[in-house]
Amino acid sequence: MVIKTGAIFSIFTFGSYIGVSLCITSLAFVGCWMLYRVLQDLYPHLHFSLALAILFVPSLCFWGTGIMKDSLALGGLGMFVYGIYFLFYKRTRGIILPIFALFIGLYFVVIIKIYIAIAILPAAMVWMTLLYKDKIKNATLRMFAGPFLLIFGAAFGLVALQQIGSVSEKFALENMVMEAAKTQWWLSVSTARDGGTGYT
């Protein structure tokens, strides 16, 4: 996916490595900016702290630049959060941009690093249900609706996880522990063989 995305940008930058790198970095920044807009909308009094945490942390600046999987996954994650928030919760940005951001962001995340999608989908469902719970004006109804909405969000997230597992057998719920064990085994074998840091 990184090569395909770079190839598309390469057409417009006449094969320039710097141009392609700038385009992919810009895509990552757009995703970070979209994530910032969502959190700034939720917590307007924290705009400076949010900007520091989302836009200016050195590690984020490093992993969000260049022709890497991380840049596209970071951009996709921000787009997904923006799309889900402004499409399902607060419809102040129209409908086209949130739908576009939601699907493009989810596509990048699923294709490049599916484990990010496995982590974000259930969390996003629970987050949306909790945001909807806060919209209920009646305190008694809100109190009774809370557990119901939380169970609904968790169930919907579980269904999303099962769907991802049906697409990729490696990430099916019953196979996750085995995949984690295989990855840890390979890390310890390669560390023992090649030197470096590792863990058991």
C-alpha cells in the first residue's frame, strides 16, 4: 500500500523522492489535524495542550514523516476518528468530508496495520455510545440508558472485530494469542541470533 500510494503521488511529483515524501507526510499531517479538530471540538479549553500532544510531539513528527507505513496509518487513524465523530455525532461539517475521511481512513488503517483497526473499532463504538448518552437531557433516562448503550457499543465493536477476523484469519479473536506468542518467539530468536535488545 505504501508503494502504491507513493506511485500515485509520484505521477504528480514527476518521480521526485522529496515530492512523494512531502505528499505522504502531508497526508499524515491532515490526519493529525483532523484528530486535533475532533478533540478541540470536544475540549475547546484545552486547545494549546491538544496541539502540543497531537501536532508537535517530536516522536509524532518523526513517525508521521517520510514514505513509511506509519505515516499512512497515522493519517488514516486521524481521518477515521474525524469521520466517525462528524458523521455520527456532530453533523456540522456536512456529510461528504466525514464520509470520505471515514472510509479512506479506515481503508488505510485496515490495509496497512490491521491491528490498529482491531483496537480502534470497539473503542470507537463505545466512545460514540457514551457521547450519545451525554446528549440525553433527562437525568433518570440517561442513568438507565448508560448501561444499555455501553453494552450495545461493546456488542457492535465485537461484531466489527469478528468481521475483521473473517477477512484475515491471523487476526481472528481465537488466533490473537497464538499470533502474539509467535511474534514474541520470533523477536527472542532474532535477538539471540543477531544481538540487540529483546525480552522473554
